Amino acid sequence: TKAQTEVDRQEQLEAFKDGQVHVLVATAALEEGIDVSECKFVIRFSKIKTTKGHIQGAGRARHAEAEIYYFENCPENELRKEAAMSEVTRDKSLALSKEELLKAQGGLRITIDQRHPYPFGNKSNVEGEVNVFNCKQLLVNYCARVLSEPITPEIDLYDYFEDTSDHSGKKLSSIRYPTPDGWQMKTCVDYMNFWSGVHLKTQVFYSDRVKNKTQSEREEMCFAYIVVVELREKEFLDKHNNPVNVSDFETKRKCPLRGERPPSGFVLKDSVVQSTSLVDKGPVLKSEGNELKEMEVEGGDRFADPPSEIVAARRPNSPEPSELSALHH
């Protein structure tokens, strides 16, 4: 089935909170993040795999006389494990020392100056942070609110090209976003320039959070990140990542969601560049005259230092977006 849009999801949650609907059926995604003081019943149909899941799910039942029902778990066992976890958390002898905690935090979180996360140079989690893990949701939320329409990014915001170089199928070539001046776009060229010199696997992603992510999904995360950074830089999002001027009719008028879209991507002398992966190691393409040849970047990191010879030009009879300019160091 098609994934529920963020706009629809929020509408359903608000209807439940306001008492317009009395039963809310959801996946485990609502184990946390919803607080309804009048909620009297929580019914868990599927098996709860962790004690954390039990505690979070039980926490949704806020009413003083609330009841929780399980179909696949034993309530007594879950309560016993919850008590054991609470006892462990209160045992100060098991706590990390200040030095150990700082070391652990440093190992999980890598801050790259002027790259990631945003605001640049931010050393700790703060409200309004943008990172590769939350950027897609921020982008979808921004577009849905300023256009007052549900957004499916793969259809409404992304543009692709077919990559025949490694038989991996289509790859992201650009992402657009709405503004009062019309649709704006970030392209592969912007992607390469922004992440130049960064080894994404070791400096941005920590393996435990991306081990189930595909190559394309990681590239999408990095692509969406540079779009949201630009939204913040141009003040279309405030410091809390909320859209500014949501009621601006000019944005809705100049950015129709449906209809013909201008071609995007980058070409070399009227031939589409069949780029290889933007995240993994491997060859990049170098232009010599009318030919494209593979070249290895020092260290084997693909696009670690974009070759200045690659020229990004417009497609024939297409607009001349400022993003599609010659690549220079």
C-alpha cells in the first residue's frame, strides 16, 4: 500500500487529540511521540520485541484509569522486565564516568566543520538541528505546509536519470523545492561540490543507524540534507525548522505541484553524464574532448575532489539554471 503522507498523518493525530475520533489504529511508529491525556486504552496486537517498546507503548495510556491489553506478550513478564530495567537505571555504580560519557558521545557523533550537522560547528544536540537523518522529513514537511498539499517526494520533488554504468538503475539528479520566486533546484553538481573532500561512510554516517540503508537511500539522505541547509540559509525555515510565511499565496501560485517539469541533470556537450555512485568508492568520470574516461580520485573516494574538467551544461532548449555551471575548485 502507498505510504501515508505527513499531512494526512498529522491530521489524523490532531483529530484523535481533539476527540473528533475515538479510536486510532497505528503501527509501532506511535509507541512514542503522542501525548493524549484522555487516552484510556492501549491495545497491542503485534508482539513487542523489547522492554523499551513496552514502556513507550504503555506510556501512551495517560488517563488515570487507563488499561493496556496485550495479544502476543505476557503482561506480567513485561512488568517484571520493566522493573528490572528501572532498577538498573537507578544503580549509579553502573553509570559511565564523565570521561567515558564524553568518549562515547564522541564516538557516536562526528561533527564536520562547515558540512554536517547544521548549524555548522554545532557540537551537541540542540533544537533546530538539521542532519542527514531528519532532513527528508523536514523537507517534506516544508513543502506540504507551504503548498498546502500532500507530498510524495519521489514523485513531486525528485528527478532521476538512468545510470547504465553499473546497472544500478535510476539515480537522483536533482531535488526541487518551492519558494515565492518559483521552484528552486539543487543538482548533482551542488551535491558534489558540497560534499567535496568528505568521506561520507566514516565522517557522516555511523554504521548502526545506516546498516539497513541501501546505497540509494544514503545518497538520498545526503542530497536532501543540502536542500534543507539551503532552506535554512535562505530563511525559508526558521531556527526551529518551521516554515516561514506558510500563508504566502505567491509560493502556491508560482509553484504548481502537478504539470510539466523542466528537464534537469547535467550534460557534457549534449550527452548525459552517466555518473557512478555518489557515496561509495570507485571511479569518477573525466572529460577529454568529446569522450568520458574513468579516473581514480586519491584515496579511492568517489567525488572526494570533483574534477575541474567536468562541465555541467544545460540541456538543449531548456532553462539555464544557475546551478548548472562549470565545476571549478
